[in-house]
Amino acid sequence: MIVTERNTGEEKILIRGADTDRFNDASIPFFFSICQDAGGFHAGLFGFSAEELMGKHNWTWMILRSRIRFHKIPHLGDTIKVETWAQPSFHLFFPRVINGYTDNGEPVFEAMTHWVLFDIARKRPLRPSTLDFPIPDESIRKDPELGKMPDWDDVKKLEILPSYAPECSYYDVDLNKHINNVVYIRWVLSSLPDEFLETHVIDEMDVAWLSQTFEDNHVSVESAFVEKGEKTRIIHRVLKEKEDGSMKECFEAFSVWKEKI
């Protein structure tokens, strides 16, 4: 990744086999991985990578919200130009934009993400003013407001799918010793029927990480159709088992789909 004159980060990413689905199209978790990595690499160019902050201060980055709008799904062998930048603070968040384009400049996806800088020892987020992060001028900034996520208990459901109980494994764990953020995306998508995934393409996905999950946790994934038609809308959540045996919501998501042409 390189830093441009306006303090954005840019890089080109080749779609490889490990990034694709059974049709050799870029998979949905791949896009969330791009957003997570682009933010980390760009922060690292200014000396604010998670590794550096953890080594110096016992701080780390935590992503709490990510909304991606999809315009085009690239194929195996295609390249994406990714551009990212940090925005002015929004409440306790460090908002970050990540956009992807084809070689011809056509939009592939656009994402808004909310990050916090977390003090591991004190177990609390730090104020954004803690870091002097370079911010591009107003001409390219986006509205960081993402609104409230739909609540599982409040949404009317057309069809609730069978619950799915994935196993947390060694390779699901990241530097912070908890389940990597992208794993949750894979879990909720795995709760959907193959027939649906084979006949629909993602249009938008909004996700929120509510609490950490660890390798020894037992988790359950629930998904439900909220609307079917020209646009299909699905609500998702991941629950983890607490010490007393009760279940606690640790991740929530809302996805919008279109039929494949």
C-alpha cells in the first residue's frame, strides 16, 4: 500500500483462488477481509499499526461496525484498486472509508467502517484525540452515520432458518487472541441454504460486533428472512454461551440480496 498526497492509502489486489466461491467469484468474506486489512495497513504507514500500538502501549484496534454496498462482484484473476482513508472522529469511533474499483474505474464496492482504539489493560476504549491521525480534506469525506441496526426481537420474520452451530478452531483466532472479525461473516453466510447462495448475489451487508468470542466458546448462528422479492432481506445474529449456560448476542448483521441474472 502507498500513501497518496491527500493521505489516502491505495493498493491493487489480485483475486486469487482462495478469495473466491464455487463460481470463482470473489467471496463475501473476502470483501470484509479487504476492509479490515486496508485499515490496518494504512494505519501502519503512519506508525499506528495494531502490532506497534500493542508493543508500545498495550492498545489495539477493534472494528465494531462495517457496512458494505456492492456494485460488482469481481472474478478470479481480476484486480481491484482499493482506496482507503481515515475520517474525523465520530463519537468514540475512528470512521474509515474503503472503496474498490475495477481497472477501468468502475465501482466494485464502497464501505464505511467504525473502529475504536482499545486499551487492553484498562479494558476500555480511548478517545480518538489520543492519536493524531492524518485526515484528508472535506472533498472526499463521507457521512459516518450508519444508524441503528435492526433488532432481532423487534423485526417481523417471514421464515426463520434452522440454527447453525459452528466450531471455533485454531485458525479462527487473531492477534488479539479472539475470533477474527471475518469469521463471523463466514458463519452467518454458512447458515443460509446453498440453493439461495447459488441463485442470489449480495447487494449490501451491514454488520456489528458486540462482544468478543474466544476459541473455547460455544456459539450458535440464527438467520431469518425478513422480506422476499426483488430484494431479499435477511437478519442474522450470533449467540455465545455464557458460563451460566445462558446465551448472549455477540454479533448482528443485516443483508440485502438480488437474484442472479
